[in-house]
Amino acid sequence: MSKIPLRCPACDSAMQVTQLHCPLCDTQVQGHFTVSPLLHLTAQQLHFVEVFLKCRGNIREVERELGISYPTVRARLDEVIQHLGYHPSKPEESSTGLDAIVQFEHGELSFEETLEKLRKG
């Protein structure tokens, strides 16, 4: 079965679900239905959520399963939270250091710039 197209291929506006069908008894229901915000996640984000749930939210297990670092797990989790329309909260004391490490992993900071940000705390 194909994934639900959430954007119009012609004009890129949001698509609406207006019909449901039961393949077993051929019942059809028409109307305007809402879809879960989870359906709007990218394939990579959805895979991350599936692994996160499978690991019961244990970040160390998510690290092992996906082969990524702790800061990357946190960054991906924050990305999913934001994509769902929420504002992720970060621990005040480690926010700057965590941000610097994630920026370094994404190639946005050099090694020296990362060390400087970590020293400043």
C-alpha cells in the first residue's frame, strides 16, 4: 500500500482525507477527517520515533540501535518534538555544550570553535 500523499503534487498545498474504505466488506465513509501529526514526519523522523519507542525512550539504547551519539539522539528528538508543534525544553546547564557538539557533528563548527564554546560553558 502507498503512503498517504500529504501535499498536493500540483500546488503543494495540504491534502485532506475525505474518504475511507474497508477492503474486507467494501464499506465506504465520506467526510473530512483529520490525520495525526505523526503522518507529517519525514521518513527519517518516523524511523527515529519507531526506534525511540522500541527502546522505550532509553537514549543509550537508541544510540546503539542507530549508531549515533547522545547529542545526535537529543537533536533528532528535539527536531521531532518541534515538527509536531511543541517546544522542546533543554536543561539550562548543558544546552550550550550540547548545541556546540551537535553543530560540530553537522560540520557547522570547527574542532577549535567547538572547544571554545565548551570552555565558555
